[in-house]
Amino acid sequence: MKLAYLSLGSNLGNRQTNIQSALNQIDKRLGDVISISKLYENPSIGFKGNMFYNCCIGLKTILSPKELLNELLVIEKEGGRIRKIHKGYFSRTIDIDILFYENQIINYKELKIPHPKLHKREFVIKPLLDIAKGKIHPLFKKSILEIGEDLEDFSDVVELKTKLYNPIFNSLIDYDNIVVEGNIGIGKTSLSKKLSEDLNKNLILEGFKDNPFLEKFYKDPKRYALNLELTFLVDRCRQLNDYKNQLDLFKTGVVFDYDIVKSLIFAGITLSENDFNLYRNIFYFMTKDLLKPNLIIFLMQSPENLLLNIKKRGRYFEKNIKKDYLKKINQAYLKSLKSKEDWNILFIDVTDIDFVENNSDYLELLFRIKDGLAQSVVKLPN
């Protein structure tokens, strides 16, 4: 994947919608939009026309510079831009320029990179300062911050209060009921909160702290396992049955940090054979009419990392959790989910990223989700 920086502008029609539509197409067809600047308004330069909206983005792409240019020209055309035969500047619905492509210097007739005028344009440098102030211009050997300091005045480039929407979320927005699942300590609740906010969906979190048998179970598993699992089952069923009363009707769906199948999975690990047979009958009776998720995002991580996460969050009743127990949970999840052939389940390995603490890692997780959903078949891990 190569990193390119693009400039997008519009001064005809609904300017923000024009730019947002182009962003959506770039994300869908050209690569991953890893950063988006603020949106700015500025006067037309070099001709008389309406005020422009402008922004800059960072794009990870596998396309070559020429391939990228050709695709951008198609997006411009589809966005209503009509290119004039004679020279000069004109108003346009959408204008997309390649500013940088890695550190390459390209001097073709139809394509010059870095863009030959970017260092003179306040409406380009101002948004670039939002996302790439440390980027070094390969010809001038100056950073964008230094180039910005050389420009005299940014007063004509006005920041707008309205924001552009990162198109990475388009891959998830149409799923009404999203479940985030995974092992203990993997970050299910943290990811559910982030997705709920970014997708404008309701949030339903498991009330594990309210279970009176949880602490007792970790001290004496054999004695309290059935009490624990039945209490969890009743609480989860009640919450899922009542969830409609908790919803904000102005939001576009729900994100859960658990699925009810979790109850059966954990019970299979913690209960004796006789107790599990009883529990399983109760489970199927109580859950037969519950809501089914449109999408399950199953997070995977090494047991060693999970133990570090568990220690970091510092729940005293979890301090005796062992690696073998976490391995059993993971194996039970995979065995159960393999049987759900009609479910849409996406498996994402997050061993190498910290999406809870690091925003760039959260974005990387979203790209992995996007790539997984783009596949025609969601495959189970080995």
C-alpha cells in the first residue's frame, strides 16, 4: 500500500455533498482514507466564481500514480465535472488533485507530483496542516509546517463548523444489529462504545457487575458455576427482551457487546455434564424468540495479551484467571460459531493492535472489518 495525499474542492451545487460523495467513491474504489482534514471555505482564485469548499485527505492505495489519476478523473466525471477544452479555471462540482504520492517526483505531461502549485495555495496548505504538517516536500526539502510559515496570510481560508464523514463507516452503517464478541479482556465493550458513537447506533452493554455470583465463582468455580450461568442467562434474556424500551428512535440500529450464545459457550466450560444438560434445555427455551444479530464481529487475541489486558483493567475478581481457561473459552467460541453457517460472522485478529488506547489502531481495525466484509465469503479461522 502506498500513501498519497489528495486535495478535494467544490464550488457548484451542494459543495459538502459533492466532496462527501467523492470521498465515498475514493474509499470504495481506490483504497483506505486514513485521514481527513477539516473542511474550509475560500474564494475562487484565478477566476470569478462561487466560494469553494476544500479539504485534504490521506489515502492508502495499491494503485500506481497514473492509475490513481485515471480513477480520480472518472470520479470527477461521475460527480458532474465537465472539463473545458480551452485553458483557464472554471467553477466545478468536484475537483480532485494528487498532491503527493509517497516521496516520488513525477513529471509527466498529464501528471506532475508533487503538485506544482501546492506550496503557493493557502487553501491546500491550510487543510494539509491538519493531517500532514510533518510531511516533507521532496523537491523543496521543507515540511508542510515550514511551507505554511512561508505563506503570508490564511485569513481567506475559513474553517467550517460542519464536518466530513469518514467513509470507512459505510461498510457497517447498514447493519441494524451488530454484536462485538470475543474472549475475556479483548476489548468488546470499548469497541462497542466506539462503534455506537461513530455509527450513531444505540448501545446495549452487558451488566456483568450486577451478577452476585461472579466474585464467588472465581473463588470457588465448582460450587457457584450453575448459579452464575443461570443468573447471567436470566439477566441477558431480560435485557434483550426489554431492549426496545431503551432505544433512541433517532439512531440507526444497535451495537451489543455480547450475543446470547455467549451464555451457552461459557456454561459448556464451567458446568458439569449433568448441570450443562439441564442448563442447555433452559437456554433453548428462553432464547428461541430473541433478536438475532445481522453481524457478529469476533475479536481474536493471544492468551498472553489477554492476561495483560485483564491485569491492566484491574478487576479484582479476575486476578486468578489462567491462560488455560482463556484457551478453553476461545476453543468453545470457535466450535460454537462454526455451527452457525447462516450467521454473518467476521473474525478479526487484533493481537498486533491496541484499538482501545490508540486511535490509529482503531482505524486499522475498521479497515480490517471493511476488507473482511468486502470478501464474498466470510471464512472461519483454522
